[in-house]
Amino acid sequence: MASVAASAKLSSQSFQQPFEFETTLKVIADSSTLKAVPSKFNFSNEPTAFTSESLPIIDFSALITSDPHQRSKALHDLTGACRDWGFFILVNHGIPESLMNATFTAIKQFMSLPDSEKKQYEAKSASDPIKCGNFNVANTSNQTFTLWRDYLKLYVHPEFHCPQQPQLLREVVLEYTERTRKLASKLTEAVCNAFELDEHYYVDEVLKMGSTFQLFAANYYPPCPQPDQAIGIPPHTDHGLFTFLIHNGVAGLQIEHEGKWFNADSPQNSILVNVADQLEIFTNGRCKSVMHRAVVNSERERISIVVANGPSGEAVIGPAAALVEKDGGAMYDSMKYEDDPDKRSKAVHDPKECR
């Protein structure tokens, strides 16, 4: 996996430091007197990136078609995308655009609630099932800064958690996460098919997808007066199998590919999907969980909605036995998914240490 500068490389543990809920970033950014980034947000970076026309596009309808030739090509394209980029654009996924739009509407309503109402969901610990606010982040040089982002995070499966207000939020999050959960299961089955694995055994018995751990996250990035002095989310990889992302038409996600940063733009009504750490482990390195980041801009607010889809928290995740046999060995240790997240991250970032 390509490396990043030591000053920017962060472990998953760095994202577990909620800051004191005083004033949301939205209130700060809406101030007419804000001309520069407040010092606590300061993170010097270079937000520009290359534009790529080759980010893979995967047609979900072709993955589930009864036409064997069309499906075979779609499986080949899927594994190529997971191997070469670790990201792809999913189209024809079946989720109504009206539902996506309603989800954005509900998130904007939540972000516009008074701070006094949102304060009840202030994160007390990383395991809180409902939390909002922001994070202080420490990099490898022990420098601490605050992300240019307000967020709402919800544990939505196997148990569903959601704020009571606004009323629209619960309805749309429940439907959107149910639909994306089915997509994640079908994509996992497709990966098993592509690598000639028994999908029922691995999906049902090993990954235990019936009780998959699913997290819903909404990120609000207001316009930033100095985009090179703040960052939405620094370089990181995701835990789980597949992460889904949609945005409000304002780009900001960037992917590291072959040592360079690329803008990850996506058409309306598509879903950006990335391979997460446990899928890389499960496929013994065939699928790649790659570094990505969220940058900010000075012109428009950006909202992204992310759904992280993992195996069951009880699942013990390691390389699939059939793939280990083909490869002559496992590149990663097995580990219970709900165990310490920093260890889960290290299993991917330092695979040689986990042989």
C-alpha cells in the first residue's frame, strides 16, 4: 500500500478524540467576520490533485443479471477495480434518486438544528451509538488539530439508532441503510463468485452478513477561507468490507493511486464505493484498501453521506482458506472484527508483520 508523508499519516486511533462541544463549525463558518482559519483547525496541506478519467465504473445490474456472459464480464471488471484502484463508481444500483435527495434534505435539517439540541449527542466515547460534533486529530508528530467538518454518526445495524429530530431523518436513514446493506451483501457475494469461493459459506457462516455491522455517517464541510490550511478528513483507510459514499454535487474526496492523489468525482445518482480493510484481509490482498482523504474548498458547502458496511462484530476475519491454499500462505492474521480497531488497521498497513 502506498505510503503518505509522515506528517499526515494517521492511525485509526487518531479519530477517537472528540472535542468539547462548544460551537459547531457551521456556526463558526457562517460568521461574516471569518477571514482566516482559526488556529485550532490549522493543518497545512496541498489540496490539489490530478483528474482521472479512468476511475472504474461498475454496472450493478450486470452483476445480478441472469445473462452469464454479461455477468462474467461484470465480475471481471469488479475484481479489476478492487485490485487496481480500490475504488469504483457504482451505477444502476436501484436506489431511487428521490431517496438520496431526501436523505440530504434530512441531514441539512439536522445540521441546522440549534447547537443546544445537538449537544445531547455529543460524543462521550467512540462506542456511543449516536454522536455528533467534530474530532481533534493527532498526527505522528503529536500535533493536534481539529477537522474542518461537522459530523453525525449512527450505528444502524444490527441495532438501529437515530436522533428523534428532525422527523424526516429516521425515516430516510432507515430505508437508505437497508437498501445499501443489501447492495453490500450482493457485492460481497460477487467478490466470492469472482474468486471461486462458496458464497453461502463465506457470506453467511464466515462473515456472518446477516448481522453485519453498519455505520451511517453524514459529513458537513462548510466553505473554508483557506483550503490549504485546513482539512476535512486526513489520509486514512476504512474498516469493514465496502464503504458507500454519495455527495451533494460538490467534489472533495481524493484517492491515493500509484503514489499520487486523484480527485474522485462521480456522476449524479451514482455511488462511490471503496474497498475497506477487512475485504483486503479476506481476499488475502487481492482487493486493496487504499488511502483517501476529504479536502475542503472556499466556495461551496459540501455534504457527504457515508455508509460503512462490515462483517458481523462477532465474525473472525482472516484470509479465506481457499485463497490461502492457492497462495501458499496467509498475508494477514485472523482477528475478531469487533476487537481493537488500531490492530485491525495495522493488519492491513503492515501485512508482513502479520504473517
